[in-house]
Amino acid sequence: MHAIQSPSDDSPWSVALPAQRSGAAQEPGFAVVDVETTGLGRTDRVISAGVYQLDAQGEVTDHWYTLVNPERDPGPVWIHGLTSAVLAGAPTFPEIAGELAARLDGRVMVAHNALFDWNMISREYARAGLRAPVEQRLCTMVLSRDLGLPLANGKLATLAAYFGVEQRQAHNALDDARVLAEAFRPSLQLARQVGVPLPLTSCVAVTDIGELEAAAPAAAARGWSSSYRPSRKRPACPYPNPGRWQDGTPLLQGMRVAITGDTATDRELLEDRAIEAGLHIASSVSRLTSLLVTNQPDSWSGKARKAREFGTPVVGEDAFLQLLREVAAHPGA
């Protein structure tokens, strides 16, 4: 496994680093992507993006990085390190949209918690009056699960450590993309060796989401999952409930999580990820519920009404998927 270089501290706002060509057949491959953002919500903005282009065999052919001026507060600087001063002279998203599109076009977009990266990118293109040229995405969290990798949690750092990949600058978009590219290559090879199909998901552009929410049958046809389905019998959560989730803190193993409304991620897959992280999926909302996940917090579903009554913390699907990346160990573990 050869190392892929990270950007230096004096990298310009947008840089295409020297390509590393392999002798593999020239056919459409993958675009391994990471974006840093001002936050986790639907109105938050991309502030940096890193892309590693891989051929069909998983070998790196090119890599690229850019800062993006969000023209607003940069959000959690203590996480991504990108201040307003650093971003002030960077290009805006419409100014880099064409180059990013050229690096995504015709490829499967690969990301760790891919729904989050896809939604952030798709929304940026929608704001610019454009459509992101991505038809399919692949989430490495899902691929790791399908491969049965013995990982303690869903963190990128844990996946990297499993494959012996060094993280040099966590939450730097290019270094995170490099780390994921190096971890995805052996994952791809393993999947092909043991016959595990790649978990490819069709990408629905954000401009379509309003139509999907307004028409439930169309939503089902386009890949959105409905909350109205028979419940599956789940294994008992091995951890006691540590209480309610507090904004700004990680989820803790044992927390009781309820989900309501339509989700872009298949509901069973979303529940599986939560259970694998050590959370308890609750079928209803009570005073003991730690968190409600919903994309429609003001809806009149039974769970949403109960959450308002009990003051249960509520987050959207994107934020929940981000929280799943770093679920903390139970306090009593």
C-alpha cells in the first residue's frame, strides 16, 4: 500500500496535486470525497473539499483540494481549523463548481457517511442553480459493515487504524480523503475477493427532495424509506440508558433513539448503524428517550408530538449520521 501525500500548511486555496498514474485499464472509477462544513444542518455550507480519483481497481490517479468561502460564519473552527480570515480570499462554491464537477462526473462518489457529504455537495450545487453530476454513492461505513470488519465503532480513524493507514490531520478535507482512499482500496479488493456486492446507492439531488416529501409514493419509488413498515425484532441493547443526549456532546452507548418520518437512508439500514454503534432503537418516545431523529420536527406524528411534550432533544437525519461517526463508550464500560 503506497502512501498518498497530504497538503502542506502553505497550500493555496485550490490545488491539484501531482497525479499518480497506474497501469490499470482506463475506465470509470471512484471519486473519494470529504467536505468540511460550517455545521450539520440543511442551511450549512461547504468550506473545503478534497477529492481523490481512483480507477476501477482502487488505484489513485489524481487528487485535488480547495478551500471554499461560505460567505458566512465558518462554524466550529475548533474542529476544522478554518477561520473567517483564512477563508476570506478563497473562491466561492459557484467558482469551484465546474472543477469539482469534472472530478466527480461519471464516477461513484465514495465517502465515510456518504449521505452527509452528498447532501452538502448537492445543496451547494442547487444554490448555484446547478446539479451535481453524481448518479451513485458508496458509504464506507456500510461497506465495512457488509464486510464484517471487526471495528469498535464507525469512526474514520478506527477504519484507518484497521488497515494501518496513518491519519496526519483529522478534519482536513484532503487528508481525510487520502485516509479514506487508502482504506477503501483494500476494502474494495476484499469485497471482490469474497464476493460481497458494493453497497451502491442512487443519488437523489436536493432539488428533488421537496417533491419526494410531498408525495410519499414517489418517495418510495426514488429510494426514500417510509416510517410505516413492520418493525423487526432487534437484539437487546447491552448497555443501560445513560440519559438524554446534550447538544454539542457525542452520543453515548446505551442511549435510546427513536426515528420518525421519511429518511433518505433506508430505515432499516439507519437502525442497523445505530445498533452497531451500541444505541437502543426505541419504537416510541417517552420521558426516557434520549433523542428523536426526524427530518420533519414540526410534524404531527405521534413521536414528534411526544418529543415536544417531553422536551426530548431532536436532530435531523444528517446530524444523526454525523453523530454516529463518534459514539462514545458507555460511562460504565
